[in-house]
Amino acid sequence: MATTSRLLLIVAMLTVVLAAVAGTLSAAAPAPGAPGAAGAPAPLPADDWANTPLGKDFRGPGFYLSWLKILAAWLIFLLWVYTTDWVSTDCQELNLNFARWNSVVFGSFMLGFVFLWIVPLFWIGFPLLIVAYVAPFATYVVKRNKQVDNDRQVLTREHLRHWLAEQLGKVGIKMAAEKRDPREAGAAVKLSAESGPDAAVGNARLLQARQSPGWNAARQMLSEAFAGRASSLMLDYTQQGVVVRTMVDGVWIAGAEKERERADSALESLKLICGLNPQDRQGRQEGNFVAEHKSVRYGASLTSQGTAGGERVLLQFEDKKVRFYTFDELGLRTKLQEQVMELLATRKGLVLFSALPTGGLRSTVDVALQNCDRFVREFAAVEAEEHPYQTVENVPVTTYKEAEGQSPVDVLPSLFRKEPNVVLVRDLVNAETLGLLCQQIAKNERLIISSIRAKDAAEALLRVMALGVPPAEFAEAITGVVSQRLVRKLCDACKEAFPPTPQMLQQMGIPAGRVQAFYRPPQPNPEQPKEQCQVCGATGYFGRTALFEVLTVGSTVRKALAAGAKLDIMRHAARKDGMKNFQEEGILLVARGITSLPELTRVLKQ
């Protein structure tokens, strides 16, 4: 759970306890005028108590709470919870100093909340609470509005009018919102520049792109890609036209061909917003921008390269919000979750995460960190300044400058002097870094978490060895490997069942009669044509889950590492140490109807 969420929960519980204690006192107190306990002074008469400052402003006769005042304070508290959560999320999306702003909005309100209970006059304490809430929040809004485009500013007159029109529209009341810029008509996609050295350059690029004739065509093209759940869009420009392909759930799907003239003008706008040269159709160019579609913000990268027949353009999209928070969401079954958490709970050793490129490695490492107890052990992370990762609360980051020839080994010695319990080094880039990490594990009780690109757990071990670390040192340091591959899930709206043949069951190692039906995408039937599924776009698949190999390194693997074993021998050693491979995990998904046998075969052949 995030730090802010925990603190909010503590505050909520504290409020309830204070109210309960006060209510108990009122219930336990003798009625006004009644004799007190033996040896205790009699309570104030009702009239005398009501005339005291505390009686007037906090409680009524008989020590009872003023529920209306508590309700007012509680409503301010709930509003503060909502806006504070938004500030934390917004800071991370805009790359602002979220740690500083979280501290400001949280600390100020807590101070005001304490004063509300301490100050005996409610009409002094309550305004102080409102000021403690409004002042830091308003300051943040003013600061962030200066750094974003006009259409992303909040709590402005235009924003409030647009919001009110939307809310009234939900109940059937029509209200004229601000007049929309004709350049923003059509597709509901907002674009902004994010690759400039400062906000002024970014705004200039955005203005130039919006004035180009292909602005709306570019937004329409992106809208179609987002509506189709595309993670990438490829445009092959030829003399005849533009061939379009979209990557959906990790598979390229051919789309309708576009007119050359319209596609050219759209590309011109996209290159302008990236700060690239639209006239250069042969050289390699790379740039970035931001797109927003249905309240989801995507970081978009554009790469163009001239080809023999024209030009190829690749657009890749990354959802800027964290989409996974638990291992269940990733597809890691319960038994494997227990193994992973045991590896991450060890006091020393090296735990490796691996996947193929674009295989969800970042998401899995982030989820692993979020599920670690970062409030008992001290965590620290090292990453390249030029390639920042998703921020995880309570995991402070130390950066190195890759552009200046630095690597993790340049910052790790000073970081180790701070004595963190767990160190995350996202990328193992050289033998020096790996050697230093192995030495630290040998000398100290310290857990190291890292990642590498590899097909499976066995290959991940050999790829690390290939960096040049002494085999004996690495074999002693490594404690576990978590490897994954992504597999498409069948669309629940259109998948169809079929009885597996005895040969199928035999080849998959499933006893006869254990599974009554497998599932697959809908099969074409010329005699009874079916309507295309609107949920998955007639692909038969919707979304992806992950297959996992979780290797807890035992004596067999350590011996194989120390002996410099090859890949096949390493895979055999991993099986002897108890690891289930991708094929075995995939068969479980096929048997449960989550994916199809052809899809599993495709993934295993990667």
C-alpha cells in the first residue's frame, strides 16, 4: 500500500477513535446535577457547562458531541483525500516533484487537523483547517497550470464550465460549454509536445503542428489505433498508398490501406509536434509526443526511416498510468506467488527478473516492488538518468548519466555506504557492475534485484554469465530467477468450445477424461456466417496474461553455473531444482480455457 494511503487510513481511524472516546465519555458521565462517584467532585451543572468555551463550541450539555460540526470537518477531510490522491497521481504524470508536493499537501492538512481538536473555539479551528487544505492545494494548481497547455489546465473558468456542462448532460440538461477550437473538432484525441528542452519549445512545436493541414487527420489516425487497442502503429509509405498495420496484444494485424496524400499530411503534423523535419523522408528520425484518448494518457514515440519504396514510420504507445498492482493481475498463480515472495523476503542474494523485449518486464518488476514491505526494510534503486522507470513510493532513486559514459558502478559505492537492505539495479550493463554486486552479497546481508532480457530462466542465467563475472562468484550470489512470456487470452464474448482428441490430451500430458473441452477463436463457417465480434474486433483474443517460470536456485543449478554449463544442461538443471517451465504453465491455461493451443504454440516458438 502506498505511503499516502496508509497515512490517510491512520487519520481516518484516529478520527473515529477520538469520536468514540468522546462519545464514551459522554455516555459514562453522570447526568448534570447527579451525585458523582465516591470521593469525586460533582460535575458542573448543565447551565455552567454550556456556558464554557468548550461547551459552546464543541459539545452541548452533558458532554455530548456536536455531530453537525464533526460532519463538516469530516466532509473537508473526504474532499482532501480525493484531491490529495489526484495531486500525487498528477505529479507523477507531469514529472513534477511528487515527494515534495505530497509532503506539503499532507503535512499542512495534518497540522490544521490537530489544531481543530486543540483550539477550544470551533469557529477558529475550522477556518484554520480549511486554510490548511485550500492554500497548498491552490498553490499546486497554480504551479502545475503554468507548466501545461491550456487544454490541460484545471479549475480555470473554461475547465469548470466544461465540467459542469458534462455533469448536467448526464441528467439530460443541456448547457452550452466553451466554444471548441475548430482544430480540435473530430476525433477525441488531444496531442501535446513533450520532447522539447523546455515548455516554451514544446508549446511552439504544438502550435506549429496544429496549424498544419494534417492535424485532424493525424488525430483521427491515432483515435482509430487507440479504439482498436493498438500498442504500436506501422505505416509503410509507397508510391501507390500507405499500408497500415497495428500491433494488438503483441501481434501485428493488417489494416485498411490509406490514401497517400492524407497520410502524408498526417505524418507532417506528427513530425512537427516531435520537433522533426517533415521534409526529410530518407534519413532516420526519432521523436516523442503525448496523446490523450478517453482520459488515458499515452507516451508516444515516432521513428521514421526511408526505404527503397518510400518511408516506414513506427509509432509506439505506452500507457502512462500503472495498470497492474497485484500478481493476480499479471497472471501469476498462487503457488508461484508464494515462491516469488519468498525470494524477495530473503535477506541476501541476487534475484533476477527476465523477459523478451516488450514482454512486460517493467510491469512485473514494479508489481514485485509494490508487494514488498518497503516500510520495514530500506530500499534503494539505481537507473540511468536518460531512461527513467515508473516511480515506486519508498524506493528512492539514484541516477547515473549514461550519455557521459557512466554506469551503475559509478554510483553504487556511495549508495552502499548508506546501508540499504534492498538495492534495485534495473539493468545489468557491464561486468564491473555485476562483480561489485556479487562482492556486496558475499560480504553483507543485502538483497539485490535486477533484470535482463532473455527467453527463459535458464537463458537469463547464461546472459548474466556472458557479462564476464567469475562463475563461482555468480553461482554463490544468485538465489532466484523469475522469467515470463506474454500470451493472448481468448475473447470471452466469442470463444467456442470443442472436444479435445485423445492424441491432443496425450501430447499435453493430460489424463483422458480430465478435461472435457478446449477453447479456440470462432471458426469460419461458410454455411452459417457469423457477425464479427465487436469486443475483440474479430481477432478472437482480448488482452494478455503472462506465463511464468520461477526458479529457486538450488545445488544442481549452482553446480551447473560453476561448471559453465550450456543452455540445454542449464534448463535440465533448473527442472531438477523444481522449476516448472513455460510449456507446463501454458498447458494449465489451455486446460482452463484462458488461451488456445495454437496461441500457446506460437508463444513457445518465440
